[in-house]
Amino acid sequence: MTGRGGEPAPRGLDPIGPTGRWGGRRRGGGHRDPALAEALADARDAPDGEARSAELERIAAHADATGDDRSAVEARFALIEGYLLHGERWRLVEPVRRCLAAVDRRPDLLPGPDAALLLRYQRYAVESLLGSPRVGLDQARAMLDDLAARTAAPAGVTGHGGTPAGAAGHGGAGGSGGDAAVVAELRCRIADHLGDEPTARRWFDRWSAAGAGPAGGCPGCAPARRAELLAGWGDHRAALDALADAPAGTGGCTEQPERALAAGLLPWLRAGEPERAAEAHVRAYRRHRREQAAFPYLAAHLRWCALAGHPARGLDVLAEQLPRLDRPHDDLSAMEFAAAGALVCALAVEAGLGGRTVHRPGYGDRPAADLDVATLGATLLGLATALAGSFDARNGTGHQSGRIASWLAERPLAAPVPLPPDDAPDDDPGDPADDGPPADGEPRPLSLEMITAALDRRGDHYAVDAGGTVVGRWGEALIQFRRAGERGEILRARAVASRRLPADRLAEAYAFCNAWNHDRLLPKAYVHDLGGELVLAGDVSTDLAHGVAPAQLTVLLDAAVDTGVAYADAVAALP
């Protein structure tokens, strides 16, 4: 690959830098192996998948052995981002643990913003316990205790490894109420997962009394997370009160208000407000039916269909979403989807709908098949039971199996109410993960489909590799578009000039990049020394955490292409 990240090297900057969060950072301190840095840049550019992860792990291990702490942390940050982007949170624990250990030894490795980011990754690693039985209970508890210690010490008190609390690796929080909320929430959710409701309620009260902290997750989703817990304990009115206490608006969260609507489906139904629940289901499912990241909320929609007396609607939802069960968000969401689907099938049979068939596409070695409702229900029940048993074997309790059994014993709560009309466009459902372009004025989470749709509207020619990177050639520039960040919310555009310079013109290449960066905003220019020749490239990164409208995305792509071509033309014009 030619589009490696980096930045100009004079004045102590590394000539070869990884892409993403690390590009453009001043390194300082410690020996860096140029060959290792080049291998890391290559790995960052490789398509996502097991081969890329294995190479990053190899680089991190080699960096550990040679004492190159920076390369080790950079490689593991790349691993963490990849795991988050592709729904593999259960793999976070080890790279996060090793990053924390490195930062304890070398507090200078991370500036303040990335120290807070590492704390957030530590939270995600603890949460992975809830999503998969592949994470050890003691392992996650130890990481949570470590998170509590890092965020509880007052400023000026020495933390782990002699690092002052509040320095890099300790979040700089000094034991704020927000950090107390992070730990209380995680302890509450773990206790609830194990079936220890009294302990969970005690931690729930502490969590509710504290504010939001830097590692506390999305504050806009906190009311929905509380409502989900309260509903699970049978406190349906309290769950609705928690949703009502949410701040006005979405707080910049791209998952709202649909996540809160999904959290309120069963509480509204059980509280005697079936019409409001029906409106919430139609509105929220309009979005959740398409977004891959919304898979964990589908169980609530299926359970609502079953308990609100709409088994036919439940079968329609199940048939549409069944392919996503082969690539679930995590094991917990797969278990809950399967259990809710089994409930829908059981009630559909009781309602005389057992003659319907549902097509299940082939996946791996499993052939495609048309299953009758009873057979599909039995298949889903077997999957849910097996996953619940795996969680319980790890946890040493029977809580998850009991929870699934209680779901399957439920029956409709009231006579069905008419569903409100769905005013969304009547388009072909197709692949549930294929979210077509929304209206130009509506901000949506950045997706690969939005990028390719914008390029299609421009009439550009491009290719998409296995890792989801869009690659095309515009004049003298090879330009790559990809998503980065923990949720794929960062648009990264990299332009690589066709012309390469001989290695003996390195000083001239640095001077050209420095002049470009001084005079122009975009793209950020850098040079990559391949040993025998120099590659000149440019990079533009835009944080779209609050979503982007297709019309706005088109403007961003226009700017990336125009400035990338101008940069490549300037390189071609060098003497």
C-alpha cells in the first residue's frame, strides 16, 4: 500500500507515523525502530480482518521485546479501534491492559485527551464482560477495580506505578463525581448481569446521584440504560420516569431518541399506554431496521410485537432481521434476539400462524432453508438456551437461563391496538445492513453506504476493498476514504501523489510539505520514506460524531478530492 500516514520529520517529529489518532503527534523520548514504524504504518493501511489484527499483535509484541513503548501503544490503539469498529469488544481486555501498563511506566506516552480516551477504552473492556462469556469474570472485575483506583485518587496523590493521579493514564479527573458514576454504573450492571438485584440497586442509587465523567459513555444514553435496568427489575413506572428525566433534545447523541423509545416499549405497554408504545415501536423500528449498530435493540421490538398482540408483525420483523443473527453485535444481543424470536414464534403458532415459512439465508457451512414457524422457534430457542448456559457457566449462577425462561413464559398483556401509519418511504428491505441514503437534510451516523452514495452522485469511479476502504483515482492523486474512530464516526480521506521522489531528495520533500502545511489548511501533507523512494501524501480527518447529512458529506468529499488533486498536481510540478 502507498498511502501510509505520517508527517514531516524536522524538529523531532517522526518521519513515519501511523494514521488515525497518532498522526502529527510529537514523539519525544525512547528509541524507535524505523523498520518497526514502517511495518506499523503498513498494518494500519491493511484491510480489516484477522490478518491485520495478527500483524498488529506481532508488531506490539516485537515493540515490547525491544523496549519501544510508543510503537507498542500505537499498535494496540489500532487493535482497539479495529475491535470496536467491528463488534469484537471481547478482545479488548488484553490490549487495554498492556496499554495501561505501558502508560504507568511512561506517563509521557499519552497527552491528556488520549489519556481520557484510554480510560474510555478501559470502560469498554469492562463492559465486554456483559456482552460475551469469553471474557473472564475475575479478569473484568480486576480491570474495574483498576479503573476505580485510577479515577478515585485526589489530585496530587500517587497512583499506579508512581504516576500522579490526574496524569496521563489516570484520566486527570481527580475522583470527580462523574468518574464515581462510571464505576457505580459498571458495578451495578455487572451485579444485575449476575442476578444480584440488591447489590445492583445499591450501585444504581450511587450511579443516579453522580454526574457524567470522561469515561462515562454517552450521557444522552444514560437515561435509557437506567430505564432498561429498571424495566428488568419490574419497575416499569420508574423506568418511564427515568426516560422522562432525560435532558431536552438528544445531547448530540446520534442514537437518540430511538434508543430511548425502544427502552420504553414494554414499560409503556405494561403501564397501560399501548398506543404510546405502538407509536414508539413504529418510529424507532423505522431506523433500527436498517442500522447494523442497532441490533441490540431488536429484541425489544420483537418482545413488544409478541406481548402487544401483533404476532404477524413480529414474524415480519423476525424474517427481515434474521440474517443479522449470523453477524451479531455480541453474544448477549444474539441471545436476547434469539429468545425474543422464539417467543414470537411460539405465540404465532398459538395464533394459528404456524403454517408460515421464514427464509433463513445460508451462512458458512449452513445451507439456506425455508423454515416453518415452529421449527424456526425451536432453532432460536436452542441458540438462546446455549448462550445463556455459557454465560451462567462463566458467572457461576443460573440468572441468564432464568431470565430467558421468564421471557418465554410471557403472554400478551392486552388486546392489540392499531399500529400508526409508517410514513417512511416504502423501499425494498434488501440487506438490513444496507442503509440507503437518507434525505439530504437529515444527519445520520456516517456509513460506508453514505460515502459510496455521495461518490455515485458525483459520478466518480471507485472500488471498495475487503476492509471497507473506498479507493479511486482522480488525476495525479490516488485517494482513499475510510471510517475511523471507535464507532466509525471519523471520515478519513488520504491522497497519495502519483509522482515519487528519489530518497536523496528527502530534505527537499520535507521542505515542500512544511511549506504546504504553512500555506494551506487541507490536506495535511507528509512524506513517507520507503528507503529507495519517497511517497508524498496528504490527509484530511473530519469528526462526525454528531452525524452528517448526505448533502454535507458531499461537500466534504468535494473538498477532499479538490484539495487532494491540487496537492498531487503540486508534487507533479516539482522540478
